[in-house]
Amino acid sequence: MYTAATANRSRVNRANSYVVNSVLETTPEKLIMKVYDFAIAKCKSRDLEKTNSALNELIFALNYDTDEVREISLGLLKLYKFCQDQMRKRNYGVVEKILSDLREAWLDVLKQQGKL
């Protein structure tokens, strides 16, 4: 029997498939932007756990392959750790500002490189 619950599950499954496909088919640069968007949104809603999870994803994405990249990554690592500390202290505005500024910087660089 086809019920409202069955229809709802079908819509959820299609939505989940869409999300999974959009993540699998996107570039690493666009994924970073999505993580920033998620982190900023969760910070705005004062969700400590999810903001810190997003910050952890940004930390895991850092690259230390060359000296030049390593220096940038170490600076970002310090900022991300600072943001996690500020989230624990409930300084949401500070974290939102830092993440928003970093997102804008990434966006500018990616546009200049033609990756967005």
C-alpha cells in the first residue's frame, strides 16, 4: 500500500541521492567552500558540535606537501584551532567573522584561478 510515509521516504531517498551525487561529482575546491558554508551556518545557529566538526574537516583538508603550502597550512591550522577554542568559549561572533573572511579569501583565489 502506498501511504504518505512511503511517499515521504521516497522523497527523502531522492534528496539523499541528490546530495550524495552532488558531493561525489564536485571539485575539492567546491567541497571546501561547502564546508565553509556549513561551518558558518552552524556557527550562526550556535551549534558547537557541528561547527567544530566542520572545522575538523577543514583541518584534515590541509596540505603540507611543499614548504610554501606548509607555511600557509600551519597558519590556517592555528586559525582553525583558535576558532574551536572560541566556540568552546561561546564567542560565536569572532568565529563567524574569521570563517566568513576566510571563505571570502578562498572564493577570491578560486575565482582568480578559474576554479569556480
